[in-house]
Amino acid sequence: MSEAAGGFTPTEEFESAIKPLTIGGKTLEFHIGPVDMSISKAVVYLWIAAIIVAAFCYIIARGARVLPKRKQVAFEALYEYVRDNLVGAVMHGKIAVAWFPYILSLFLFVLISNLIGLVPFFLGFDHRGIPTIATYAATSNINVTVALAFLTFMFTHVSGIRANGPIGYFRGWVPGTAPAVLKPVLFLIHTVSEVFRLVSLGVRLFANLLAGHIMILVFYSLIFMLSSVTMIVILAPIIEMGVLAVSAFEIFVAAIQAYIFAILTAVYIGGAIQQEH
């Protein structure tokens, strides 16, 4: 980047997201033994997403009526879609009923985390006392997405073992009709595929969100690179239109990635419990 860019690079936002925030000259850095419990930008955005989801569900539930208003109708439509077309499509009977609350919560949490990355938030003051306004999606952090994927991984195998027993569950990884000589090889292949499910689930969400936000930051960085007032007046509106176009596409990406993450979670858990399907 040129000096006109003020040393700004698109990756700065993502590098700073894992660093502890500084408020009033105090760095919010905490450790419990070897565990880093520092409050970073990513942590703040996770809190925001969780609060929004909890508050939204509470408000809808508290205001539920026999004759619903618009907000209740919209939420009921989403509720029924997730229940019937997402969870109900890959799970059956009591299993679908038991896991529906988690899948719906996961879908809403990932969706809100994706969407609030497009909204600028006030995150305190920098060392010069200048207000810090930034956009960031917690789901563009590989640590966050892998942690969410690990929950799916853990729930999948724990629920599979509880439903089928340890021996029955792991026996189901290999087709019963397979030749005995091939069963160890097939078991190894399936074991590797289970690990790659975890990796692909976390990396897919991370990569899609990261790519979109880097595109937005690249467009904004072009404004800082303009060296003359004339160029800024002429090109800034065009760049802003590009930002708006990418942001509109990012809304679609946010929704589709939340859907993919939730339905794959339902597929993995449902397949582990109901192996015969």
C-alpha cells in the first residue's frame, strides 16, 4: 500500500480481531492458567450475536398471541421451515424433536454472526482517543468456526454411541456385507472421513465469510489509495456502489452458509443416531 493509504491493509482488521481490546488505556487481557481468556473483538461479536438471538427469541415468545402479528408470523414461518425442511428432512420421529432446538439455535446464531459482520459497531477508543468503528464477523475467524464444528463433531459421536452402544456404533462404520479382509481398510477410510467432516465444516464457513469481508475491505482501501481530491470525488461513489453490491451478495452468502452449517449438523447427528438410514 502507498503512504496515501496510511499503512492500511485489508488484513489488519482480521489480525487485530484476536488481540485483546484496549479500553481507557487498559488492555482486557486475562489468563486462567494456560488458557487465554482475553476479551478480543471476536469475543465481543460473539457476545453480541448471542444476546441478539436470545433477546429476539425472548421477545417473540413473550409476545406470542393466538392472532399473531407480523413479527410472530415471520418467526413462525422460519421456525416451521427449519423444523420441517431442515431438521425434519434428515431426522425422524423423536430424534428430530429432541435435536430441533439445538439445530434452530445453531442456525440463528450462525446467521446473526454472519449478518452483524456487515454492520459497523463502536468498539471503544484507540490509543489516540479516536473512536473505533469497525465491521467484523466472528465467523470469519477460523477459531470460532472450528469450535462450532467441533461441537457438531462431539454431539455426533456422543449421540451415536448413546443410541447404538459403542460396539454397535463403530461397527456401523463398515458395511456388514463387506469382505472381512476389507473391513479394516474401510474402517480406516471412514475414520479419516469423520475427521475431514470436522475440518470441512469449519473451514467452509470461515473461508466464505473471510473472502467476502476481505473484498469489502479491499474496496474501502481503494479510497485511501486515491491521491487527489478529484479522483476521490469521481471514483469514491463508484467504489461505494461496489461495496454495496458486495454487501448485498454477502447477505445471501450469510444466509446460505448458516443453512449449510445447520443442515450438515443435522445430517451428521441424524446419521450417527439412525445408522440404518
